[in-house]
Amino acid sequence: ETSVYRIIQELLNNTLKHAQATEILIKLKQQKKGLLLFYRDNGIGFDQETVDYGYGIRNIRQHTLAIDGQLHISTNINEGFECIIILPLK
């Protein structure tokens, strides 16, 4: 529960600090694989090939991996940011 809270907190912080987004969508859904966390904003996005990941993304990755989760990030310049995280339920 704490990890999910911290992940969402970091995602929101990154969006508010960097993305210049006007909309954020967060969905949580329990599935057979575990808890699915879907996050999307309509911000400026970034080029994953050239960006130097800061503490925000690193913290999200650390929280996800600490509980054996899976992290998938999709973003491009001017196309917003999307993140899908699957966390096992124990």
C-alpha cells in the first residue's frame, strides 16, 4: 500500500513539475496478475533515448522493483506520458 502511494505521489510530482500537463488520468484495477496501475498525462512528454532520468523515474522504478513489480513507460515529445505498472498482490 505504501509503495503504491509513493509511486502515484512521484508520478504526480513529475507531471506537475515537468510536464506542463492539463489532464492526468489514474486507474487502479485488480487483475489476476496483480494490481494494475495506469497513469497518463497530456503533457509535453520527452524523448526516452536522450533524457537523463532524474530521481523521480528512478524512485518509481525502485519502488516497483522492490515489490517485484513490472514497469512500462511510453512517451514521446509532445505526446504526453504513459506508465503501466503491474504489482503482485500478496
